[in-house]
Amino acid sequence: MTRYLITGAAGMLGRDLQAALADRDVTAFDRTELDITDRAAVLAQVVGYDVIINAAAYTQVDDAETNEDAAYAINATGPHNLASAASATGAKLVQISTDYVFDGTATAPYAENTEINPISAYGRTKAAGEALVLQEHPAGSYIVRTAWLYGQHGPNFPQTMLKLAATRDTLTVVDDQVGQPTWTADLAAQIVTLLDSDAPAGIYHGTSSGVTSWFGFAQAVFAAAGLDPARVTPIDSSQFLRSAPRPVYSVLGHDAWAAAGLSPMRDWQSALAAANTAGALTQ
């Protein structure tokens, strides 16, 4: 029987991974139970597992600009430790990465083999994690890049929009950054499908199909909740300054799924409707 180890188990994706693997032999560690930056602890803990899914990450994008060493420890050193351990035992490793490894200047979806060029500290640390994993355990590692995640078990964009809607008549949301809203339950299921297949190791883009802006996403969230989408108005990102630069274009291509004989994830609108039905937007 295949034994699975999930790190970052308390996070939004970590929780949904446990649900997706509920019928299997799974051990799930949060950061208090396994510090992935502790190499000795990692090497000791992963013995006996066939699959390791690393959902642990430093995701505070703005804070990473002034705490890059701390972000690097979790986003690069930790994955390196896990890859070393997986290589030593022959386990498969899934490393969750991000659209932030790209600079956002493209005008067509980023292919999996596009040269990366991160523009933020967070992006640099995640890019380093990718490189270290592929260097340490290339034959047994899957890099799954994702973006614009939302889910039931953590603070996220749809929940923020609906909370603000309860206290404000109108909201302004950025309309000049585009990407692919991705439900963590869908991503977790896609990762399980990947692991159950004979797909080759390498880089896969785990995002929903389709494209929208944050403004478009917010309007769709309002509509799903039975609210008037016209209450959301567009704003330029230059009027909403933050410490870390964001990729303007965060659309990822999905050719690797087809090459592996697998279907990409469904469109973001269908996923949003399913998430709403499941109660994931308001809890």
C-alpha cells in the first residue's frame, strides 16, 4: 500500500489534499510537527513513505521583501531537504510552486518550459526551491505551479470580497492583472490524478483553465453569492501600491497534462460555482 506524507497540512491546500486522499494511508504534518528547514528531522521523518507532497510555504508575498532569508528557508531550503530525503528513499515528491517565478510580461500563456524570471523576493525563493528539487531528485519530482488559490480552509480572495460586501456598498478591484482563479479542492484532486498516473517527472501547471482579472473574479464571486456584480468597479493597480511587485500576466499553459495523457483542470467559472455550492466561499 502506498504511504503518503503531506507537509504544510494545516494550510488551505494541505487540508484539501488530506480530503482528496482520505481513503489512503496518509500522514499529515503541520509546521509544529515537522520543520522542513530542519534537515535532520526531515531525513528521519520521511523514511517509509512512498509519496511526499510539500504544501508548506512562506506565502506572505509583501513581507518576503524584507524577510527574504526566512522565506528562502521555507521555500527553498525546505524543499531541498525533502528532495534529498525522497532521493535517498526512492519516494516521489510533489513540490508546490507558483506563477510568481515568471515576470508577468508575457502576452500568451506561459509554457512549462518557459525560462523563469521572478521579480519579487517571494518569486525568487520559490524559483530557488524548484531548482534545488530538480537538481536533487530529477527523476522522482513533480513541480506543480499554481496561482490565485482560494479554498474553504483559509483566508482567500472570495471570502474577503464577501466580507467587504457586507459592510460596503461598492468595492474597487484591480482590473489590469490577469490570471486563473484556482480552487484548492480541484488542485488537490489534480495532484492525486497526477500521482496515480504514469506521468513523467517534471513541471506541470496546476491552475484552472480560462482567464480573468481580479475585477472579473470579484464580479463572479458577487454573482455566485446572489449579489449585484455592478457593486464591483475596476481600478488600476498603480492606485493600489504594495511592497512586492506582482506579475501583471499570470496565465499558465497546460501542455504538460496533454503530453502525459491527462486532462487539464476545468475552467475557473465551473470551479467557482462548485466551490460556492460546497460552501467554500463563505466559511
